[in-house]
Amino acid sequence: MENEYSKVKVNNEIDFCSVTDTEVKTAIEKAFMKARVSYFLRWEKPGLLSRIFGGKKPDIVFCINSAQLETAEEVIGELGDVDSLIKMLRIKSNNKIGF
């Protein structure tokens, strides 16, 4: 007998895009919430040498459900003026839960 979760697709997150500017992050978050795109953020800190010599900021990666890819792309396309500050990734997420 199948239950309602038998057909649920799991491990379907993708790394959609990354930003370093917190204002752009906020704009994307607001747009995703308005369009009801489910997401989570992963902060990737740069290496020690990059922080010391390059002053590089951490990358903020937006991870979304692959079923919402089209909607998320439309949302990003509507942002317009911050488009150049967004690095599009669209790759399978390698999120692992570690204990």
C-alpha cells in the first residue's frame, strides 16, 4: 500500500544563484517571498588568504527546489537593475547534513 509520501521527490535542491552584496540578497529574498518561491541560504566563507589579501566577502548561495526553477528565473529576470550583481549557478546542490 502506498502512502501519500511515496511519490514525493527528495534531494531535489539546486544551487540557483549566488551574491555577495547584502542589499541584493534582500531584494532577491523579497521577490522570492512575493512569488512564493521556497529557498534557503548557504553562506560560503572565502579562504583565509582571500579574506586577508583580497578582502573578499562571503558568497551567499540561494538554494531552491528544482520544481520552482522557472518561477525563480522569472523573478530574477524582473529584478533588472541588480542582474549584473547576481551569479547564476543552476547546479545540483551538494548539501549534506553532518552531525
